[in-house]
Amino acid sequence: MKKKNYTVYFLIIFSIFLTDCSKKNKSDIVKKEIVTNKNKVSIIVLGTVQDAGSPQIACNKKCCVGLFNQPDIKRKAVSLGVVDREHQKKYLFDATPNIVAQIKNLKNFLNKKSTEIPDGVFLTHAHIGHYTGLMYFGKEAMNSDRLPVYAMPKMEYFLKNNGPWSQLVSKKNILLKGIKNENEIKLSSNLKVIPFRVPHRDEFSETVGYTIVGPHKKALFIPDIDKWGKWDKKIIDEIKKVDYAFLDATFFSGKEINNRDISQIPHPFIIESMKLFKKLNSKEKKKIIFIHFNHTNPVLLLNSEASKQVLENGFKIARINDVYDL
């Protein structure tokens, strides 16, 4: 009886396994390319967390303790990326402390020849999670060359006249592009952006949201605002004008903040917004994508009761790498 050559059998099986895996991986890559290059213009969610991140500094609550030892790489400060594939352009909405990873991520949604340098950055206001990422464009880091930064008048003045931001201007790392309330900025034949003022704590700058207009759809981006009733516009009317509405959802309810004066941080609670939007039909509700979550906000947890409540009521929760075609 001949002795079986198990080594040969093993090599044959292993070769088949590798070939199969290779085909599978190649198929997955092709599928991903088809998905991410399907439309000319898309919004990519690059971050969903409130300015100070998660875990938050000096937080000893249950929501943070475990994250200090086991960080969640998906917890990044709020930012949207916009890609225009036809013109191979990419833009950031807000420059966060997590900008290093975010611009690397944004590059993946264009072709391989694309660099990591964005074609422009749109700022909403001068709170730490929304503009401090600009520091990475300086000489110590990217040392960028006249990178366009779009800012409202007060924000522009702040950057020009306060260090270290003024050095970015004087060294021409960034090129400030002044924008005005409700004045349209045309970026390409496929893409327009319209800033609009919203009420918020304006210590150093105005606060704006943006309407982002693609070839087929529009999106509203309001990461920070005080209570909806303080705005001179009706949020429900604004939602009806667009296809997506990324809205401030810093806190689920007032219960999660027991060590601060909640009146001093008057963001709309998710439970308040859901009540306000309750009478919208299902189509309108699906437009609403809650974003900008404080580290205490339970919707950061995918399977929390709060997340389930939001979804069951017909709304959406922004998650990193979500793509919305314009």
C-alpha cells in the first residue's frame, strides 16, 4: 500500500484557499470602488462627536472610563467631507483636532492619485472642535501653501489677528476666503455652498451652518445651534427645502449633564427635536441625521435604548464613514 503524500495534499488545498481569498478580496475592492464612485458628488461623515471628544478630559463617568484604556477610533470630532469626483476636488467642513486622520480618510473617497491636501476648508465658528485643526497646516506639520479657508468676517478677523493662527496667514499656509451670510460660493459646476447665521455662543466669531448643494440634492449642516426657537428661521421649513439635514444633537436629554449649568449650554436636546419633528411625515423624518454628540450622549452606543428610540421614530444617527450622495 502506497504511503499518502500529505504534504502535496496540503500544498494543493492551501493554494486553492489563497486563490479563493485573492478573488474574494479583489471582488470586495471592486465593489467598494463602485459604491464610493457611483455619484459625482458625495458627503462623507468624518466625525460625529462634540468638540472635546470621547473620552473627554477629566471625565470619570461610565461613558468614558473604559475608553481611556480602549479608545474607539470611530469617535472623532464633528466634520463632514465633500468630494466632487468629476473635478477631483475635496473639501472639509470644520477643521477638528482629529483632522490628521480625517483628511487621510477623505482621500480614500477619490482616486489613488489624489493627495491628502484638501481643496478648501469651511469653518462654522471659533469653538475648539471646529477650527483648531488648522494648526496642522502650519510649518511644524503639513506646511501647506495657500490652502483656502472659508470664514465669515468676524472669524476671518480672529484668525488674522490672534496667534498662532495669524502665523498661518502671514506664512501663507492658509489663504482666507471671506464669505457672507446667505451668499452662495460656487466651487464647481457640480457644487455650491451657502453659509447662514445661527444663534450660538459667539465669543470670538459668528456661528454658521451651511447648505451644501450638489447636482441633484441639497444638504443642511448645523452642528452647533442654541434652542431651535432662538433662530429667526423655522427649522421645519428649512428641512423641507433639502434632502438631508445634519442637525445638532449634542445631548439626548438634560439628565446626562449633572455637573454643569445646562442653561449655559443650550443646545437642542434630541428628545426636544424629536417632539418638534413628530408631525413630519416619514419622508421628511428620514432627512434628519442627528450629529455632534457629547461624550455623555447615549446614542454614541449603537445598541443603546436611546439609539433605538431615535431610529424607531424614523430619524437617523450619523455614523463615521456614512456616505450621502448629492
